[in-house]
Amino acid sequence: MLKKAYEKINSFWKIYNKNKVAVGGLMIVYFFIILALSAPIISPYDPFKINLADRHKPPSREHLMGTDEFGRDVFSRIIWGSRISMIIGFLAAGISTILGIGLGSISGYYGGMIDDIIMRIVDIFMVIPTFFLILIIIALFGSSMWNVMVVIGITSWPGTARIMRAQFLAVREKEFIEAAKALGANDFKIILFHILPNAIYPVVVNASLQIAGAILTEASLSFLGLGDPSKISWGLMLNRALQYMRQSWWQTIFPGICIFLLVFSFNVIGDGLNDALNPRLRER
């Protein structure tokens, strides 16, 4: 069993490794994960410490990315801000993926009235402008980090549900599913152990794109002043730096580059995952 798992992983990596851009994206994400996990160790300064004597200092040996309007080290704040992006990106995408897989699986497997009800709910979510819905919910329930994460997750699941439903509709009529039913397997076992492993790859690809979307949404909310003010985030740094763009360009450049790199990396990782997991592309 371990040998088969190793062979699958090795085969996956050989195909994924052919997409050099996707490999580069994976390395960038890995770098930011290490940065986020080791923030308390590698951060040269306290990211909250105010030192008015060092206001608006340009990048130097002492402050690699300069300082902000309160004399706080921008590099230290970039390091700590990576934590918020990673936490919200992964957990919001996780919530969305779990909801989408669960509802999409039920809809695609059972069909009929259950399918109609779930798909109508999906249609409602798809019609409503998601970002404005998030703004309304944040305004009503507050802008704490956990609220932002949950709201992004519960508003971005319909796409995953549609993908999973389509996959289930394609797989449920296959001969091996009929064989499993003939052997007495119940619906839960058929869904979890027979259909889901054969239908999951598009959702895995979509999850990487949802992480990128969640990071960008959180940055947008923070930039608009609707993020968690008690946490350091790249979007909040951009919001605070906007009025000082001409005076201290480094306050906007570095957070902007980090957001771009992370979002871009997850998007190209999705391309690599699609190449490696899509059976039609693997056969080429």
C-alpha cells in the first residue's frame, strides 16, 4: 500500500515538475509559509513598536524595507502580515471547499428534488455580487479576522458545488458504481470511497484558486478599512500608506508585491495541479 502511494506521488511530481512556472509558484508559497511560521524568530523589530524619530525612513541596512509614518519597521510588518494572508487564505478556502464538496456531492448523487433545491440556492449565491454581500455581512457582524475568514468561506462555495455536482453526474452511472451497489454498499460508502476519489481532482485545482481569491478578498477588505484593525495585514498596510505614496513609496510597493506574488503563485499552482491531476492531460 505504501509502495503504491509512493508511486502515485512520484508520478504526480514528475508531471507537475514539467511545469516550471508552477514549481516556481510552489517555491514562493513555501517561502511565505516558512516566513509566516517563523515570524516571531526572524522579525528584526516589534511590528507594533512606535518610534516617531524613525518616521518615513527609506530602505537601508537598518530597516530593509524602510519605516512607516509611525516609525515602525515595514519588513517586520510584512513578515507578520503574511500570517493573516495564509490563515485566511487556507481556512476560508477550506470552509468553501468542504461546503462545496458536501452539497455538490449530495446534489449530484441523489438528483431530483434535492438537486433542484441545492442548485437554486447555488443560483441565488451566484446572482448576488459576492464582494458586496461580504461588505454587508462584515458591516453587520464586525470585521474580526475570524468573521472575515468565515464570511469569505461561506460566500465562495457555489463554484465548488457546481464542479462537484458535474463530476458526480458523470461518475455515478459508471459500471464500478453499479457493481458496488450490487455488492450491498450503502450510499455513504459509495459517495465517500467510490465516487469522491474519482471526482475530486477538479476541486483540488479549484481550491488553489480559491486560496488566491480569499487572500485577494481579505486584502481588498483591509484596504477599504473593513479588515481586522487589531491584526497586521498587507491590505491594511496599503490602506495606511495610501496618503504617503509620494513621501514614502516603499510603504505601498512592498505589501503590493507580496500580495501579487502570493496570489499569482496560487494561480500557477492551480495550472500545475490541473496538468498533474487531470487524467486527460496525463495521457498526453
